[in-house]
Amino acid sequence: MTTAMTHIVLGEDFPEIREAVGRICDNFPDEYWRELDAERAYPSAFVNALTEGGFLGCLIPEEYGGTGLSLRAAAVILETVHASGGSAAACHAQMYTMGTVLRHGNETQKQAYLPGIASGELRLQAFGVTEPASGSDTTRLSTRAVRDGDHYRVNGQKIWTSRALHSDLMLLLARTTAREDVKKPSDGLSVFLIDLRQLKGNGVEIRPIETMINHNTTEVFFDDALIPVDSLIGEEGRGFRYILDGMNAERILIAGESTGDARYFLRRASDYAREREVFGAPIGANQGIQFPLARAYAETEAAELVARKAAALFEAGVPCGAEANMAKLLCSEAGWHAAEACMQTFGGFAFAREYDIERKWREARLYLTAPVSTNLVLAYLSHHVLGLPKSY
């Protein structure tokens, strides 16, 4: 493999992490992911392997059983998974959701949950925020948690709650004070860490949603579900503020996955373009093939620099909302443009399942929409950075 192609596959920083994660990924080749995709199955063996390697507990401090790595290191882990042809969708939520507990939970909660999450004994991979009627307008969510003695009684519905059927715990955002009774719409929302093992079939119903990709997403119904008072994270009514940092971390981690997708597509397309001959010459000699791939490569490198800046600001504890959103926007678009260039390079073969291009193409498309859509990022930058009138 040439030096240039090695760079496309591996990137540059944290080489020891890239190598270690890459060795794990070698045990889960394209056939593994192809079969899971066909069966809509959860990647249990892969998640267990990453957990045993200490990678899913990478953002948990050593004092709670984790490895205490930086957010950039976590993004590199996810990037490496995607660059190998796999999917880290079942991994990124466990990395960032526990941050709410780490930053805003009390010591009893940290001791009770973080070691188990780090070891893999407990899975925290579900984040219940979005609702059918509120969508991205989080402050209008209607799921209510009403204090009832030593418990909260929860009623409502969440949608696009991925991996709820494969998670022991869920981070839940619910309204504890009615919207009309608070000064600001973001007030009156609270965060709870709930135990799904106790609640499934006991006030909580989880239904899978069939989608174009194997993302294990669900809708969750709460019908007088009782959760203990000590499930509350931090202060009642301040939950919206608590999840904002987690959302910035999520955007930076997703940027890593999209960067990995881009590197996967560029590697596959470049390899194929050098080998595939039509009209007596490799198709890679044609500028119609070369230029889209070259542009996608340049776009990927530039987007990754923004993602690195966002991670550095996050680690420094300074505001990084603009950078985190830009990282997600630019990296997801770089991944998608690389996916499109790869599809065009492979031509008809791109649509054959055995080549895995169409599977990764479908997966890459998700990140233009989730976890925050491109248009919402642009609206955020327009209002909060450029000072333009708010459009929503």
C-alpha cells in the first residue's frame, strides 16, 4: 500500500489507537456487517470486543474504571471503525451519554453506574429526547415526569430512540414543569437515568422502527412508568442545559464517523479505479473519475481540521457550539460526497450487496439528517455566529 493510501485509511494522530482498533476490526470483515444489515441485527460480538479492549469506556475517568482518554481520541476510535467498513452506531451513544452523568450526576450515581458502563456490564446506549410532535424543537417536548412521593410518574412518547431494545439504561429528557409555567422554554426540563430492565413491560413499551439502514432505532412509550427520585440527574428543571454539552460531544464524535466513511469510500474507489479497465485503460486515468475523488479527499482533510479544533475547544472547557456544529456539517458532507464519488466509480457494481458500497452509502446518508440536520446547523450559525435574525 502506498503512503498516500495509508494516509487515506489511517489518518495521522493517535496511531497506537488506530492500530489497536484496526486489529479488532480485522476480526469483523465486510461479511459480518453485510449479514447484520440483511438481518437487521445488533452487533453484539463487535460491541463486546470494543468493550473488552477498553474503547467504549474511553471517556470515563480511570477512577471509575475507564481509560480517561480525550474526546479527540474517542472520535479517532469511531473513525477507525468506519474506515474499516464497519459501523460504530452502537458505540458512539455509550461514549457521550455517560458524560451527563459524569458532569452533572452526584457521586453516588457515578459510583453506581460508571464502572459498570466502563466494563460493559451495563449498556447505556439509548438517549430519549426526540418526540413525534416536537422533532428538533426540544423545548416543546411533551413527555411529563410528575413527582409522586418517592417516584416520578412518566407519561409520553419518544421516537428515533436508537438501541433502546439493546440498552440496560436510558438517559431520558422529560418536562417536570409545564412549558406555560416557566419563564424560558428551556426551563422545566429534567434529565433522568432510568433502568429499562425494570421498566420494559412495566410502564414502558419499546417498538422497533424499520429504516433504510440497520440502526436499531425504536419508539418508546411511557404509560404511568414509575422511576425512583434518585434517577434524577442534577437539579430538577435544568436538564436542557445538561444535555447541551453532550450534544456538542455527539456532533464531534459523529464527525469522526463521517471522516471514517469518507476514508473508506476513497480507499475503495481509488483501489477499484486503478484496477478496473475499460476501453483498454484503467478508469482511474479518466479525469471524470479522478476529479470527484480528489475533491472529496480535499474536502475530507479540510473538514477533519475543523473537527480537531472542535474537540480541542471541548477538551479545554470553552464554548464550542459553532465548531461542533460545523464539524458535524462539514464532515457529514465530506463523507456523503465521497460516497457519491465512490458509487459513480463502481458504476453498476456499486449496487451489488457483495461489494458493500451500497450499504455504506446508505449509512453515510444518515448523517446529513441526524443527529442534527444540515439546515438546523446552518440556522444555528446564521443566528448565533453571524448575528442574523432568528429564523425559527
